[in-house]
Amino acid sequence: MDTIFALATAPGRAAIAVMRLSGPESRRMLEALAGRLPAPRRAALRRLSAPDGTVLDEALVLWLPGPASYTGEDSAELHLHGGAAVVAGVGEALAGSGARPAEPGEFTRRAVLNGRMDLTAAEGVIDLIEAETAAQARQALGLAGGGLTALCAAWAGRLTGLLARQEALIEFEDEGLPDALEDEVARAIGVLAAEMTARLTADEGGERVRAGLDVAILGAPNAGKSSLLNALVGREAAIVSARAGTTRDVVEARILLAGLPAVLADTAGLREAGDEIEAEGVRRALHRGAAADIVLAVLPCGATPDAATLALVARRDCILVASKADIGGPVPEGALAVSVRTGEGLPALREKLEEVASRLAPVSGAALLARPRHRAAVRDALRWLGEAMVASLPEMRADALREALQALGRLTGKVGAEAILDRVFAEFCIGK
Amino acid sequence: MGRMFDVVVVGGGHAGAEAAAAAARCGARTLLLTHRLDRLGEMSCNPAIGGVGKGHLVREVDALDGLMGRAADAAGIHFKLLNRSKGPAVRGPRAQADRALYRAAVQGLLRETPNLSIEEGVAEGLERGPDNGIAAVLTGEGERIGCGALVVTAGTFLRGEIHLGPERLPAGRHGDPASIGLALALAALDLPVRRLKTGTPPRLDGRTIDWAGIEAQPGDDPPEPLSWMTERIANPQVVCGITATAPGTHAIIRASLDRAPIYTGQIQGAGPRYCPSIEDKVVRFADRERHQIFLEPEGLPGTEDIPTVYPNGISTSLPRDVQEAVIASIPGLRRARILRHGYAIEYDHLDPRALRPSLEVRAVPRLFLAGQVNGTTGYEEAAAQGLLAGINAAHRAAGGTEARVLLRTEAYAGVLVDDLVTQGVTEPYRMLTARAEHRLRLRADNAGLRLTGRGLEWGCVGPERAARHRAFATAVTEALARARAETATPAALAAAGLPVNQDGIPRTLLEVMALPAAQGPALDQAFPWLRDLSPGVRTQLETEALYAPYLARQAAEFAALEREERLRIPEEVDFAAIAGLSTEMRQRLCAARPATLGAAGRVPGITPAALVALAGHLRRGASPARAGAA
């Protein structure tokens, strides 16, 4: 039995978003995400972090061991801060540890199968399930409009065709099928997989639109990173002090950049750490920088860029900020001089940030594969296409193609054996 | 009161023969009623048994100690393992049989079956008891034969009508009368009836074929038997031929389409897509320049007065003169004489959704239907149904109420019956491996391991097979357990000449066996006990190793499916009374009456919410509802 998760509250902006998790692996996954388990059925505040240590949210966590849970299985509830970035991040973390997004009605179905739901007064419950199903169906396809449906249906159609050819080769060996069929199928799988991968990559922008941009502020200690964060956010989010190494962990604040939600992360200064805690902070800072969509590399005017900062500047989507412009000193080449004290350069920095943000996440509506659920389904399909490409026997390849089709079927609806056979008989003259 | 049997089987085709033998093996006093004793076990169409999917069914029938595999081995004159170049899961054993030898083999096996009486006679009427169920069969001679359960295997005999060009004549198989009385009796039961169509090619005089000008196709040497119980194939083997239609053939057919019953509207029933007539192929695949024809001898040389050849690939209902012109246009057949013209046959079948998974008619207790009458095609599909109907009829006659079913997850026969009773048919149903979700598990090579144990529970497996099976199953289980338990480090494996990634992770023997590079003598040297395994056990081990990684990845899905398959929907469930089901869902469920939650999920159009409501209802039925549990 898989461990499944889903958002229990309506998708979209809200103060709180409740994520549910259910299945045999719930305990392990919750521990990985939130650390120590709270007492059963008691809410506790936990810091949720991704497997790589990135902090995802501070959330109320409930551990609901089976059988006395909604589904009858080991379960958990995560009361997250509302907002697409957090929800998407937690979803990705759960998916990364092996859970999968729930199918419509799946929580309730499990509850019923495990004898947890009394349906004597069932009509109301069923209405709820219809609503849940409809909401998930809307979530799966409706919101994205016809584009995603058409895209996935086209993929599923091509995949059905490939599977039909593969099946024809298995069922009708001596029917005089074209000799090149086997190679054609193998080639076409590769083409389809490449297209799907390209689309996933291209639509990362779409995911950014939904999940929010990640902006990391990095630089040497006492370069003024926390002050910059506060200035950009317009409030005191990070503790600022003249002492180097004050920010030992990652501090986050949310802003809008060109209408896009963004998470601004202030990090520990990059230097040889004085103690273990600071070393951990540096490690996290580098990690955050590597994963960020945009990096603000901060260097005080007049300072000589250190190796770590130079390395940052080398990557794309890095904006080099020469801080403390009010103090004076030469501005490094290509850097934007900013003073948080006088406000000098701040509008220009903001403009530059918005420009990069718009480039990274075009709000054209062309991005179709934006939701984690869609991306998970397509990634799953791609994984099986990969299996199909390396399968050593035709029946294994057919099985892998069938699994890939089922994965896409989570977005397009199930494709049964009959539909595949229809294609076989439409395409090939079978029958001796 | 007349005679009384536990089970009466009407019809002596492949379904009837298996049903009668299975019921009798289960201990039921059984009567097989057939209108011609000498035609018991007749192969009415193609003289071949098995193939991809079909061969799987034959092995499953055999695993339950049925007749078909043994009869085919006794009569086989050309054996071929299809898909030999592919993996074991999709390899399908196939045999062409000598028609007369096959009949003799089936008749011999039936005669030596204890508890079984075989009589010539026609069922003309059905008598129903106080519960509306079957009580007796009334024969053409006016005899009333009481029965605890009745299996009807009417084939294409119900309102069968032959089309040969403009000619139309009522009939069952060639030369057999349509069963009028039985048809009327079944019609009186008011079961849902639909019309289907199938066809057969002209038969040729083998002496008039130019064999020298035709590509020869020999069988496998050594032949692979269809039955697990067969030690060796005794018959001499024949060679088949392959030819093909020529452009001239297609021109002749195109010029005659205005006289083709499938295009003039004379034939209404849906034909099988995988077995189209030659006129259908020429029209639908107009760009193909040739269509293959396999020339299959129907008997051993010298055993028939006239050697008959079955030209596989040119089923047709074109008029006689067109058939003659078509044959004369084909390379190697220019002088070939037609012994009997091809024809199409339209017939009634009963909508199998009216059946329980036991193949018992839901509305008529103790009446079982099996074979072509349920909308299937093929000997193998008929045999599998006959076998299961016979087992269930015997069980029912003995007072049993639980259906004896095979799940989709354990047998092609289970896939077959489940497809029939939950989906119904839109064309004559043929088994294909693509229909089985768990194809890598359901192999022809492990049919016995999958099913013979079940057959022993049901009492349909004789002592000889039981003993062989137990020994084999134990050996395989032990070997598998050992191969899963025994491990070696990559370094040790490399030292033994078995190259694997040097990642330091120990491999089980089963994992090692799955590696293409780790085969051959080095494997036996590293694991000497493998040498002591019998070839059959060794093959099972290798096949399990081959598919293990795939099967592991599908394990969760498999378990979930199996769980839902085992959640039974009781016969008496009133779908209309289930709270929370929409009217549409009620109607769909009432029409299909799925037997399990898994089957309900396969009913077209059923929503997840409906499944939840249904599951809730089943749960509540199984144990008293716990108030406030949610």
C-alpha cells in the first residue's frame, strides 16, 4: 500500500493549508520532514525541512497513528502556512521520500475499506467525496484550461499507439508485421520521452509561478546581507548587527517581484566558520544558493571579491550587489551600488530583480505543467519510459509502456486494454 | 420420475467436453448429451490449438487436469512455440492437430472418465423447479432427465444462419442442424440475446496444391507438448506451407464486393477484428499488396480419403464462383480444388453480463452457460469456460453456494470470465495477452504452479497429476527460497567469473541469475547446487529471476488489486438501496452486477465516489457499523 498525501484545504491563497498524509510509511516520512514525532493526536510546532536541510515551513504537526485515524492507517496532518511555495515545497519533499499524490477520493476510500467510516448516514459523506473528487479533478485539469488536457491527451494518444505496436509484435508474431516496427517503437519512445522532458524543463517557469521564486542572498560575513533583505522586504525580518556572523541560519521573507511571489532568503556569511553552528549555517547558505532561482551576491564597496563570491557571480541569474555605497570605495565591475542607509540603488536593484524574475517565470499562461501533481505524473511516466528504453525483452517494454500510460492516465483518465486493442486492429491487418 | 444426474451437459464441443469431464472429475454423476456421438471433440474451424494467449489458456485447462492439452498432444502433427525469441511470459505453445486423431483422443479421454455417461440425444426443453431454477432436461425422444445443475454449451447453434454469397441456410456448424428446440427453450427464459458473426475459409484438396512452389514451414524439433503430463509427442510431424494473395486476387475481390454479404447488408452481426474475412482485409487495408496464407494440413498423410488443407487467412463468405477465382489467383493454388466453400455464420449469443462469475445464469438457478454461446470465439476460450462451468455445476449440484472463480491476478481463465461477466462483448471475444494486467506472472510455463493447487482444493485434479505437482511445486519453492537467501559479495562473484558492479553490495543468487553477463558454466561453478536441479525447476528459477525486478516494482499495485478482488459483493446486494449512489451509478451497477469491488471498478463509467459508497456498504454488511468511527 502506497503512502499518499494531498492538500485537504482548498488550493489557493489562504492563511493555513492543511496537508494530509496517510499510509504505512507515514511515520518515517513525518520524522524525515519534521523530526521528532509529537505525542499522538497532539498538535506540536515543528520546523519542516526538505531532505537537503532546506527549511520549508514552521508548521503545526499532528501525528495520528492507525488504526484510530481517519483512514485507519498511520497518518499525519501538517498545518502549513498558506501559499503555493510552502505547499509545493512540502509536497515535493513528501514525494521525494516516496509518497505519492492521492487519487480523487482515495483518503475516504481507504477510510471506508479499513472500516473507519460509518456510512449509515452516508449521503452527506458521499456528497463530500463528490466534492473532493470534483475539486481534485478541477485541480488536476480544470484550472489549467484546455491546454494541459490537450497536451496530456496527445501524449497519452501517442503512448497508446506505441503500446499498440508493441502489443501487436507480441500477440501477432506471424502476421507479417512490418520488419522495422520494433525499431520504430524504440525510436519513438525516445522522441516522446525527450519531448516530455523538454516540456517539464520549459515549464519549470510555470512551477515557479505557482511555487514562487527562490531568491538567496549570499556573501561574505558582515557584507550587509541582512540589511539588504530588510530593505527589500520593508520591515525588520532579519536581525541586523554590526557583528559578523550574526545570521547563523537561513532567514526567509516573502515579497512580490513583478507580481510573482518570491521567497527572499538571507544566509549566513561565507567564511571559515568559527564554530560548529556557524559552519552548519555556511553549509546551508551554500546549499540554498545552489538551489535558488536568483542569487544576490553581496560585496561591500571597496572590498576585494573573495573566491566564494566570485564563484557565485559566475552562475547565471546572479546579481552582484556592491553594498554600503554610502561609505564609498570602488564599485566592482558589473555590480550595482546600493546603500540601504540612503536608499541609493535600491529602486535599480528592485527593477533588476523584477526583470530577472519575469524572464525566469513568464506569466504567459503557456506553462502547462505547473502543479506538483501534474509534474509528478509526468515524471512518473518518464521514469517508465526510461525503463521501456532499457527493457531487455518486448513484454517488459510493453509493461513499462503500460505503466507510463497509467501514470499519464492520472491526468487524462484511464486507458484500458480495449483502447489499446482498438489501435492494434485499426493499424494492422491482423488475422489469418 | 425418470433418470436423475447431478450434472447434465448439453453439447459435445470443446466447452461441453471439458464441462462434462470436469464435473465428473469433481465427483458429480454426469451425463453428456450430444446430438452426434461421432462428432464429439470436433474441430469445426482451424485445426490448431494454442498460440499466444490461447496457449496460456490451454496450459491452465491442463493445470486443472482438463482434456484439451492432452488431446492436442495425442493428435498433434505440427508443433510450434510462438514468440520463442521473446520472454517466457509471452511464449505461446501451439499445435496443429489431425482432426480425426483429435476427436478420437477427446472421445477416449471422456470414455475413461469415471462418473461420466455419454449419450446421443437432443435437448428440446427445460423444466424449472419451484425456485425457478433448472430441474430437468426434456430430450427429443420425450425423456425427462432430472439434474442438479445443467451446463448448456450451444456454440453457434442458436439461430445459426450460414451466408455463402447470396445463399442463406439455417445451420450450426457445417452439416449440423441448428438447435431449434433448445433455442426456443432458452428464448423462453428471456435472457438478453445479441447477434455475432464469424467465418471460415474454403477447404482445399491437398493433392491439387503445388507444394513445390510454396515456402515450407516445418514445426519445432523437438516439439513442445501442450500438456504438462505429456512425456513425448508420438505422431509423425507434417510440414505446413506459406503462400500469399497476389494483386490479381485483390482485383477479383474488389470486383465482387457488390455480392459480398458483409457489404450488401445481408450480414448484420459484428465479426471479430482479429479474424477478418479476406474481403474485409482487402477493403480496409487497400494499400497492402499481399496477405499471408498458411496452408495447414488437417490430417496425417494417408489417413484421410482426400487430404484436406485449411488455408488460414482467407476466411470468406463471397459467392462460390468468386471463391474459386480467388483460389486460382493465389500462387501455388492455381489448380487447387475446393472441397467445401468458405462461409460466414451469424448466430445468437447470450449477453454474458447475465452470468455470475461461476458462469451460472443469474436469473435461472443451476443453469450454466459456457463457450461460444457466451460470445467468445476459439476452442481454448470455450474449453476454459467449460472447465470452470463444469466445476461450478458439480459444486452447485452438491449444494455448494460459493462460486469457484479464478482471479484476474492468478489466471488468464480468470481474466476471460471477468471480462465476459463485467464488460460483456462487442465482437467474438478472443484471449490476448494484452488483456492480462499481470502478464509477467501469468505464464504458460507456470500454469501448474499457479492453478493445480487450486484444482486440488476443488477436487478436479486426479491423483497422478497431484503427485507430480506436489513434488515439482515443493522443489521449485525450495529452490526459490534458497536462491533468495543465498548471497555473494561482488568481489566473490567477480572471482568466480560473474562480473557485477563492484559496489560492495552483496547480491542474492536470484539477483545474479537476472544479469545477462552472469550466465553459463561460471554460475554453476559458483553455486554447484544449481546443477542438481531438474531442468523444469531450473527454468522456473531462471524465469522468476528474469522478471523479479519488474514484479517487485508492481508489487504494491498487485497487492491493492488483489485486495479489491477479494472483497466480494454479495449476490443479494440491492444497488438501488445503497445510500449515496447516483441514479446513473445504480443503473450501471445493476446492469453489470459486478461480483467484487475490483470488478465494480472495471465497470465502464463507475466513479471513485460510487466505489467508495459501494465499499462502505460492503463493509457495513461484513461487520456491524461502528457509530462515530469517522
